[in-house]
Amino acid sequence: MTTHRHTQDASDQPAGSDKLTGLLAKLDEAIRLLAESRDFAKPGKLPRVLDTARRVLLQEGGAAAIELRSRELEEAGIFLGSDWETPQHLVPSLTTHALQSADANTVVIEALSELRLLAVAKGDYLHPLVSPEQSHHYLTQTMALNLRLLFSAPTEAERESQGRLAQIPRNLFHHLAERIGYEHIVDKLIEEIWRILEQRPIQVEPIKQMVTQIALCQANPDIDLGGSGQGADRLVSSLFGPTRACREDPGVDVYRERLSSMDTAALQGEATGFARAMHDTGLVSPYHPVLLRHLLDYSDHLLSEALGLSSTGRDCMLCYRELVHALIRGAVYPATAQAAYGLALTLERGILYQPPVAPAMWRQLGLGLSEWSQARLNLAYGEEISPRARLLEGVLCMLGLPLGVGQGNNPTCQSARALSMWAYNDPDYLLQMVAWAARDDDIIMHFEGMPLSSMASVSGVAQSLPMDLDPVSLIVVPHLDRIYAEMGRRCIGREGDPHRWVNPEFHGWWSGRGFRINVDVATGQLYELDDFLRHFYASYHPYYNGNQPLIHPQPAGIAVTDNTARFIGWHAITILRVSLDPTEVMRVYFFNPNNDSGQDWGDGVRVSTAGNGERFGEASLPFEQFASRLYIFHYDPLERGELAKITQEELDRVIGYIHRSWGADRIPPTDLQADEGPGSAP
């Protein structure tokens, strides 16, 4: 229910000017009219609210006043039907474009959304869709990407396109910084960058933007960062000056000239410096491709050094020398620098030794892209580099970093999981999918013997074509999404959950045909929980399955909760392995395609991405905690573990986690009666 606090708000404003007071009275009236109107009539009431909010935001103290009214604004319907209606799906990197828009309504509604999240982050607004921690995390990243708005006046371009509107983002960010704390922004940003980089995502453009903002702040004598910013030097140098010859960031043309006059010892130093920076951070400097291309005609030994290869990677490079050289010439440019890291890790994986992979990579090098594929790549990444090179960069990064795939701001976790699984487990199948999608604008998969064409399928889970993806996902995901949805449609009318039939057909033969779910599809209530958990332990826990390691990655479904353990939704992940961590705790290591695996799921269930034996891109939880968020898993019905050995005490701990979180409202009445027992209070 909406709470009205307006009578005291105006007098509480930091700058309680008559003008602001008058505007706030008008805003309150506009909010009231919006709240009282029916949904179909709300669009007619919005302009008055947005225009008054714009005038308030231009006043000193206006942002604080809006923050106090953020709940009323949302409950009145200010975000209804817009991208801002679901704050849990907002992407920080998109705020820059919204706040620099020439459209006043876009700027204002973005500001209102961020002030709403500030109220949530400070605990003043308990939001049903987003937690305080998620909100704080989002605002930290948003401020990081827009640091210059804290420290610099509007540029000529902003003044020309936005006029007075350019002052709103600055007022907004000064208020955000004061509420969250200036001293924490840069330090928190650096900590955040390193935390994300530990997961080795394929898409690092937002991170590079953040590092660039830090570099600009460091270089600006008018900006005093105080004691903050410690530890930023490694990040900044990894992009703009990893080695002696490019330390002052001279530009790639100057660096290319310097290389031409270097002897072997100097080149060795450059190669070692670039390799160390790349493998330390997962970021590749635009200078690095210049060196790699120079070394193609100079020395394979130094080329191996510049890629930072171990004996495994070096042997693979020498065995497939012509292919590696062709890949560097075709994909590794300053504009596609991350391709160097993808290539290095692809070589380290040794997957070129699999007979189909090298020929498939030669095909990829010469692949003719359809007009649609070229247009998509140009639209998403610009035309600085050819679409073929851009896609090749994406292929190398996905093969090298199969657990770095992200779904972006799209409901396509199934497709992202499939791409990751194929890159991890069946790379030549992934390359076949890329060839079909990029060249033919069509993918054909089979469902129970019947061919399904992505071209002929009606629609997918995503309502619009996703754009915020890596190059491979950008081209392939729309096809996979339609096929996945079509497989689901083929299961209409069958009893139970369609994932039982869809997952093995969609992901691959290695997905177990045994299937367990602990939710009754018809009622949404918990179903045969004890049996479900016993089968999961017997299939996956080394102590109960004869110490059999997981051979192939397996699709699974989890019930995602926020940091208060409230249910958020169902989500597709991949179980990768189960083993003891360095402290002898049994953990499940899994892949989460949602761009950032480090999350607090409430009730002490905090997902780890580093420090507990995780490899790059893995998330992990202790076995019991993971089992408490699991609702679907697959297994091989012919490899059954020992159900009887699992103690009830162990299961009860897991069930306790479930009942205190996503299962709280799903407990069947019979179970509730059993829990209460005779004589319990009603």
C-alpha cells in the first residue's frame, strides 16, 4: 500500500526554497492523479509527472526529494510498460546512453529509476523485484561508468544536444555519491572490476570503460581522489601501457615504429610484459596485437612468449603453426585485442588436437557471412573492423573461455548455457552451429527424430533480438532461442515439466535421460522432496556415488533467490564438477550464464567465484547449499548410487534451507501438518 509522506517532505529538503516547495506540491498532485487513473489512462497522465519531475531534478535538493517519493512514483505506475519496470534486468552500461539522450523523458525516467534503486539500497524501500544488495551493486557500477559526470562540466556536444537537460545527470550523480560515499566509489569500483575479471567474462567492454574512467580521473589534475584508487595502476597499465615501449601510451602507430628497431632481447621483454599483463587480468591492450603481428615474421619462440603459453600451448601452436598464423592475421587487431587471449587459452586447452576442430577453424577463417549476419555485427560493434574478423574474435574467445559466456539482458539462459556447454565439451559442434547461423541464417536441430528449422520456427523466449551479447551469441542465440521454444511447444499436453524431454535433445546426447524435479508443475508446490534429494546425492555426491567424478557437464535448474532468500525465478545452469575444496568442504562447481555469478542468495547461501578452488568462470557452493536451490537435474538412470547411505539428518539440513527460502510458500498442507504435529499452535 502506498504511504504518503509529502507533508513533511517539502520542509525536510536540504534546499527548502520556495521554488522547490512549489514544484514539489505540483509533483505530488501529478503523482496522485497518475496513481488514481486506470492502467489504460496512465499514458495520458505521464507527461505531467515527467515534466514536473524534470523541473524538480534541475533544482538543488531536487534529487533528494525525488528519492523520498520513489516508492510512490513506482506504485503510481511511472515505469509501467517500460524497460524500467523490471529493475532486476537493468544493465549499468546502458545508463550512459540514456542519460546523454536528447529526449528529456528518457533522461528523467532513467534518473527516477536510479533514485528508486538508491532508496532500495539504503533500506528505505523494500522492493519486490530487487534487493538492497543488488541495487547497491548496480549503482556502484553505474557511477563507475559515469565517473566524469561527478567531476566535469557538460561537454560542448552535450550542451548542444541536451541544453539544460545535461545538468540533471550531474545533479543525480552528486546526490548518489553523497548518499553512497565519495570515498568508496573508486575503491569499490576497483574491487568490483577485479571481482568480475576473476570470472574471466568474454565481454569486457564495460570493464574497459570503467578502467578508462579511472585513468582519466588519475590524469586530471582537477580531480582529487584522496586516498582512494589504490590498486588501480595494474588495471590501467594492462590496457594503456603494459610494457616499457608503450608505457606512456604513445599510440599504436608510434609503437609499431618502435618495434621495427628492436633487437631480440628488447622484443623478448615486450613479449613477456604483454603476456603477464594479459594473463594477470584477462584484459588485452590494443598494443598487444601490434606486437603479435610483428612477431609472425620474426620468431615462433617469441610469438609463444607473447601469448604466454605453457608447454602444452606451445606444442599445439607449433603443431598447427599455419593455422595459428592465419588466425592471428585474420582475427587479432587492436580493435579485436581480446582475440589474443581467446587464442592463447584455446591453444592451452589443446582442442586443436581433436580431429574435426582444426578443419572447422579453417572453414571459419574463410566463412562467407550472410547479409543479415554482417548487418547484425556492424550494428552491435561498429564498422571499424570487418564482421568476419569480429566473429572470428568471438569464436576464439568462446573456445578459450567457454565459461565466460553471458546471456546479457535477455531471458535466454538456455541458449547461453548450450553455447557454453558445446564450447566446453564439443567444440566442433559449436563451430558447426556458428557456420550454419552466420552463413545460412538457419540452424536445423532434431527433436525426437523430427527436424526443426530455426528459420521456420515462429518465435523464441526473447521478445526482441538481443544486442548486448558477444559476437558468437549475437549471431547464434536468436536461432537457438526459436528452436528451444519450438521444442517446448512440441511438449504441450505432456504431463510434467517439458525440460525432461527438451534438455537432452537441445544440449546433447551426454545430458542424462534420467530426470528429477521437486516441484509439482500443476500446483507449484514441493513434490517428493526427500526422494528428489536422495537421488541427487546418489547421482552427484562422491561419497554416495562410488566416488565417480562427473564426466560430462549436465544441465540443471535452480530456484534463484535474493539476499533475503525471497524467490526471484527459475534459472538454467550447468553442473560442471563436484569435489572437495581446499578446506575439505564438498562443493558443487557450476556455470551460471547470467553475466555475474557472485551472488548472495540469502540465508547464508553466498555463491563464490574465487578462493574456494574455482577455475575461471566457475561458481560454487557447498553441496548442501547448492542442493537447497536446485529444482531440476538430469542423471544417467543406469548409474545409480546408494540411496540408503544418505542420513536423514543431512537431508533435513537441506530441507531447512528450502523451507526458509523459495519453498516457504510451496510446502504441501500434509507436510505442514506433519511439521506442526499434535498440539501445535494454528
